[in-house]
Amino acid sequence: MSVRKLLPIVLLLAAVSIRCSGSPNEPDGMVLVTQTTTTTTSTSTTTTATTTIPGVGGGAVSASPAGTGLASATVFTFRASPPTGGLPPFTIAWNFGDGEEGAGAVATHVYANTGTFTAVATATDSRGVSAQSSTTVSVRDVAGSWAVTFGAATGLQPQPMDLIQVQKAVTATINDTANSLGFASGTGSVGNPRSLAISATFRAGTPLAFAATYVGTIDATMSVWTGTVTGYPGCPCPFTATRHSFPGDFLPRR
């Protein structure tokens, strides 16, 4: 047999014996690639907290000195306890009830007028959520009629004194007929927290004019003034003055 006749037979056998094999589970000649993708979903919970200040009964807002303050003189110190809830940091703003404002957990204020005032503290957290708490203070001046009595050792009889206060300045008049000292007039001033000092010059009814000075403090009720007087023979002497009238109480004085 010639070579030409054998060649087609060899090529045919080679074509029959050659095969492409793929994945065992897939058709011949194919490769299967499997890719697994895992997706994780995250769930977030939003919690809304409210900024609150306990009520005044809980001591959240306080003022000192306690009791009634003296117009133009008493420095009130207001304190706000730390807010609860909310998202720090916090800011605290004050409205003192007389048109004036302040800031901070501790704030001070002097009232120029008499009256009853409500000081409001507003606490605001970092998101702008706010809450309020308040306290009330009372403010008076020293205007009115005072009955001055002295220690027994001085021999001085009770003495009337009329006072008028305008801002920190005080004017005084005395008509001391009981002690034969005659008429006196003078000036003085008020101070913090409730101090009162008066210097009065006696003229009529005495051979020579002389001055008596009364320096002391007023209690929380604004009714009792106690201190020491100088200028009378045998003094310094203790004195106590009791107010028995309150003209113009709680009316604005400028």
C-alpha cells in the first residue's frame, strides 16, 4: 500500500482518540466557576434623650442669700444643678426676670428695683434640646419708718428714723424729742448683702451740732436692722431698729 493511501487513515484515528474533558458534573469542554457573595445588613437604633432639669423642689435651681434681698445692693448668686439626660456638652442661660440675662451654671445678679422676680435657667444640650427650671426671689428697699432702740446701758430712749432709698443712696430724718436731741438729717448707703449705714447730724435742741453714725445689717425679712451707733456720749452702743411701715414696697424705684 502506498503512503498516500495510509495518511488519511492515520489522521482519522487521531481525530477519534482526542477528547476535551471538563468538570465531572458539567458537559464536556466547560468549566463551572461558582462565586458566593455574603451581604450583611446592619440595623441602627436611634435613641432620643430629653434634656431635663429637676424641679425647684429637687434643688435644681437655688439663690443665695436666702430670703429677701436689698435693691441695688444684694448680690444674688444663682446655681443650676447639672442637667440630666440629653447629649453633652450643655450650655446654661439665665433670664433674671427683670430684663437682664446671664450664663453659666453659677451666675450672679443685682436687682436695681424692688419686686418679686422669677429667675429662669435654660439648659440646652449639643443638639439644641432644652429644658427650664426656675426660682423666685423677693427684693425690697429700706424705705419706711424705723423705731430705733438702744442698749440699756446707754440711757437713750427709743428714737424714730424715717428712711428713703433711691438706688444705693439713702436719706434719713430723725425727730428725737424723747431724748431732747431735736431734729437730725443725714445720708447713708446700702451694701451687699443687706448692710445699711447712716450718718445723721443733730442741730436743733442741742447747744452744738453733732453727728451720730448707725452701721449695721438688715435681716432676711427686711424688718430688723441691728448694729452699732457712735457719736453719742458713752458710745459706741448697740442698737436695734424695727421697721413698722413699708411705703412703696414692691414698686419700681429707679
